[in-house]
Amino acid sequence: MPRPASAPVRLVDPRPAGRAPGPAGSTTERIVESITTAIIERRLPPGTKLVEQQIADLFSVSRTVVRQALNQLSRDRLVTLEPARGAYVATPSVEEARQVFEVRRMVEGSMVRQLAARITDSQVAQLKA
């Protein structure tokens, strides 16, 4: 399946305005968080090429820091790294998607049961509002 052309990076630096950059570890985490959020919110659809230099420019960091973030995202299976080609947003198979939704159904069902056992009348009213 052909990959889409490199799309402009649609990420938002989650660091509050005016906050100075922290150590490399926290910068890596900011990048991971931003890319993860963009994938979840579908601003970065499956198959989108992630260009290291664009991400580095956006976060004002070196490409080395971006590579660390992309490696972490690859371990989390959100990004696929292809030697000599680059990084792409992962394209899960139908079976992987079914497994994710099955796990979500179990976790979310358990969360709702726990909430129902503990929620107060005022909290219910607040939710309805």
C-alpha cells in the first residue's frame, strides 16, 4: 500500500507558553505526548509520515531528541520505523483494532460499574448539567 506524501506536522506543543525547556527527558516526553494526542485525535491518521526535522523545528530540539521520542512511540506500537524510509503513524490491522476495542470494552465497563457504585446524587446532577 503506498504511503501518503509527507503531510505537514499537525502537532501542538503542550508546554505552557513562556515555559522554558526542561531536561532532554522531559522534552522527549512532551514530544511523545503531543504525537500520541495527535494520533488519538486523528490529526495524524494512520500511514502519515513523521518528518524528524519538522518535529525538531516545532519543538526547538535536536533530531536526536525527536528520534528518542519516535523510538518510544515505536515501542508503544503507535509509530512504525522503517529503515532508510523514516517514521510513520502505525496502521493497525483489523485484528489489532478488534483486540483494542475488546480491551476498551472490558476496561470501560469496569470503570462504569465502579462509578455507578460510588457516584453521589450531586455528581449525577453535575454530569447532567
